[in-house]
Amino acid sequence: MAAGKAAAVTSQGRISHLDGLRGVAIAVVLLYHAYARWPDLYPYHDRFAANPLVNTVIAGVNLFFIISGFVILMTLHKCRGFGDFMGRRWLRLFPAMLVCALLIVATAGWLPERPQGSVGFLDILPGVTLIGDGYGTQWLWHALGAATGHAFRPVDGAFWSLYVEVKFYILFGLLYFAAGEWVAIATILGLFAVARLTGVTGNGVPIAAHGLLSTIGLDCVAVFLNARSYGYFAAGALFYLYDSKRHPALFVAAVIVGLLASLAFAETRLANLTLTMLFTLGLVVPAVRAVLASRPLVFLGFVSYPLYLIHQNMMVALIVKLGRAAPAVPAILLPALPIAAVISLAWIVARYLEPATRRLIRGRS
């Protein structure tokens, strides 16, 4: 693999600087949820909400999307077909999702301060099926709720990005094996353009173009796929092609698409641009790649998936509890212990529970 020539690879076959980038992404997400996402609940309220270092909204998730575009095309090059690819993806996502969803439900009763309220066992279904509960799938849970008498609630709002990823896997994988990587990349770029044209009318987008796309239903497709994020997936895929072939035109194309994707999110343009630039520099500048491959960032990258799944409601609830129990703790330090707690739990999941679940699934299959 060409990428391995330019980057250190761990004994598990993981690319170290990509794990470091995952570490950066989850750190950005953690800081946002710890200091800015829930000002009505924090003991320090909105004291830090205007700080651009923490109020990054979904910039950290967007960095995950760039990494995903890179890794997914790399994975597709190794797969025998669509079934092989989806099987690998399912085995990557499902074990941690199952373990983390059960942990969240098991601990929810001890954390009544959860921002998104209590959850029950049946609420894990949208997550463990990887179907999601947003636009286009909510009817399923309404119907099941009517049949069972259970009002489904999201286990954690942060799960939304996993549902976006799964839809991308299915679409991109089908296109890749049916028509090749360039058609796949061009299609997701087209969907990104549709999302922009149907989502920002009044900001320089022709009304006629918006109306036409809406009339033929492409606006609904863009919303269902959350195609506004597809610019990041496309940028990541182009960066992988550059890393494999080292053709300058591919690098220029990847940078341009990454910039366009970053500018599409007006509320966090600076954070988006900064993280996209970090990804770019990590690919081409050895010194940056070495920093990203440092042990603390690689560790955070290793636990990033289960940490992403469990952190938000659990961490915020612990911040609220700690604020009541120890009001003398400086506000800026208050999240430190809750963050350490969720990182430690995520490490247990990543190191022991997720691999054990994966082995069990493999053994039974």
C-alpha cells in the first residue's frame, strides 16, 4: 500500500498518523460537548460558548468524514466485492455499537442529568441496526412504537454521523464495484453540489436551479443522505488516490474539494479549514505526520470510535454531578475528570469488550 510508505503502520495494520488525526477529531468533539453544546446544563453555563477553540460544532465530525473517505477507498481496493466490503464495514461498526449502546442504557438510570433524557433497552435498535432514526427512517420506529407501545428515543444524538457513514458506504461501495472509483467519486461530488444548491437559496444560488432540483426530488435525496457532508468524503477519497499515485493533479483536486467542503459549513468555516489543512499537511509534511503519530494522539485515535459513541450524555451528566458536588472547582477544570472517565471506559471497550464481541461474532459465523 502506497500510503504505508509515507506513514508508520502499527502492528495491527493501522496507519499511525491517521489514528492521530482520529485523536484530534475526537478531542475536538469532546471539547465542544464539554464546554459549548449544552450551556443551559453546565454549571458554568455559556461562559465558554463563544470561544472558537471549543465552539466548533461539527468540525470534528467533518474531520472524521475526510478520514473515512480516505480509508473507505483504501478498503475498497482490498475487497473482492460489495458483499465483502459491507461485511468488513459491519464487523468494524457493529461490535462497538452493540457494546456501547448497552453500556449507555445500563448507566442511564444512574445519570438522570443526561441532556437527552432517559433511554430504555428498545432504544438501542436504531443504533445496533445502523439504520438510524432520522429523515427517511423515522417512520419505521414510529410504526414499531405503535405496535409495541414504546416511544423510541435516541440513545445519543451523536450517533447521527454513523448513520451518514453507513449510507455513504452503501452508495459508494455499489458505485465503486458497478462503475469504478472515478464514477463513485464524481457521483458523491454531484450529490454534494445538489445539497449546496438546494440548501442555501438566497445566498447566491439561482432560485430556478433550486426549484428544479426540488421538483425532481433530489433535495429529498440530499437530505436523506446528508449529502452536505459528501464533499469531505470526496476529498478524503481524492487524497487517498494522491497518496497511492503521487500525481500532483490529484493533490490539487483533493485540496480544492476539501476547501469547498469546509466552506459549505458557514457556522464553523475557520475550524473546518484548520482541520482540513491539518489532514493535508499530515499527508505531505513528515514533521506534521510525526506529531500526529505521537503516542497520546494515536491512543485517542485507538479509542475514538467507542469514545464517540458513549461520551456525550455520560460526560455532560458527570459534569453536572461534579459541579453540584464540588462547586469550588474552577469552571475550566470541571470537565477534566468526566473526560478522563469516559476515555477510560472507551479504552476498556476498545481494548477488551469490542474485540471479544468481534471474536464471538466471527466464531458463530
